[in-house]
Amino acid sequence: MAGDDAEIVDELRIDGRDRNFTIRLPQATVDGREPPLVLVLHGNGPDPGGPVMREWTTFDEQADEWGLAIAYPDGVGGCWADGRGVTAADQAGVDDVAFLRAVIERSAERHGTSPDRVVVAGISNGAFMGHRLALAASAQVAVLATVAGGLPAALLDVRPTHAVSVMLIHGTADRIVPIDGGHSRRRGPNGELRGRTLSLRETAEHWRAIDRCPPGPGETHTTESSSRTTADGGVGGTRVVAWTVFGGGHTWPGTPTPPEWDEPVTLEFDAAEEICRFARPLLVSPDLRRL
């Protein structure tokens, strides 16, 4: 599919703002169909953007292995309007759902990617944004994968039109976004708590209910470093995985952290690779996933 110029930098104008993203196209498709698109969403920071996730993860390598197009969008001011009401983008009224929908549509028009078999993957603020996009654009988003980011409580009443397969990865030693959920560290003007997010368990239960997975504990696979529980049988074959990383911090599994970053990370598995492996067989048409 792609030649030597497989990396493309693009720009969109959304609500009066110039928005940027980089897309990395696969060298060839796997099954001859439109290649699925993966949106990789960075976390909140002083000045992060798509390049941070491109350097930090192996999604570029996965593009050719799995026949996926990978898009790295940039948040406004290094953050996303994820619905919690605590980021600068939220407070400025940035419409990141519209931006990410536009990225999906632009990629489909110009690069032939599938407009309705999209994977959204993100960490922290990018994970929260992933939940928001999957709920608001469930006809387009077939798979959601989050690292260190439960469902924002403010989104509990949002009802998607389609089931979405979900992989949730969270470390037990995450001090920034605890696995048991809680409030944002950014308090209100009078010190009030804001931006509550659900625990890993509660988030998995919520998505299982949305997808109409059968009741029961699911199937659990445990290793020395982690444990993951899978609920199968959702609408359209959707499934929900809750992956607990023992002793894992606010980090991306599979990527070593720099010495100055005092957060534990597991190298037992590569989150980008596992996300692509999880997603590839679940990228079914929206007609099959309609609720």
C-alpha cells in the first residue's frame, strides 16, 4: 500500500483551530481489504503530541506486521478534552471528538483506510479521551484499548449505538491514576474534588454491560507479572479484557522508562503488540455490532 513516503503529516481546521496529526501507512494490506486505522492518543503533559507516542511505543513496527495504518494526533496544548472537565482543552471547549472523527474521515478519503473499523489506543489523558470517542463514535470505533485510564464518571450516562471491544490495562502501583479509580489531582477553585474516574473493575463491568456480554466471571489467565480476565460473547462477537499489571506504574508496558522517571514498568509484554493482536480479529462491520 505504501512506498518510501509511508509517513504523512497532515492538518485539519476544526472550530477555528489548526489541528495536526501524523499517519504511518502499512507497506501492504494483510487481507486485501481497506486497512484499519489505529488512533494513538498521548497523555497530558507540558508539550506532548503524537511524536511522543511514536517514539514511546512500537506501533510503527506493528503497522506492517498487522497491516494497520497508525495515526498520531496532537492534542491542543498537550492535552485532550476527555469529558472530565479538568484539562485545559476541556476548559477551553475544544471539540476533540470532532477532530478525531475528522482524522478518521480524512484518512479514509486520502489513504483508503476503513472508516468504520477503527482502533483507539491511549494512555492516561489519552485513555480517558479514548473512552469518550468510543462512546460518541461507536459506529466507527470497533476496538478501544486503554493504558492507565478508567472510564470518566461524567460519561456514565452516554449510550453508544454500537458495541465496542475493549482492552483495559492498568498497573497496581499507578500513583497518578490509581487502579481503584478516584478524582483528578486538579482540584476546583475552592479545592473541591473533580474529574472522577472509575476503577479498572468498574470500567470493565460498564463496558461488559454495554456490549451485553453474558454474565459470569469470564476467563482469567495469570502470570507472575500480570493477570487478565476476558469476557467473550458480546454483541457482534465483541469482548472485554481487564488486564492487571502487578506492581506496574503509570507507564506503557513493554517500554523501559528513563532513569529519572520514578515509575515501575513491566517488560513482560509489549502493550502495542498485544493491542494489535487483540484488535485484528475483532474489526467487524458496524452492522454486526449495532445495539
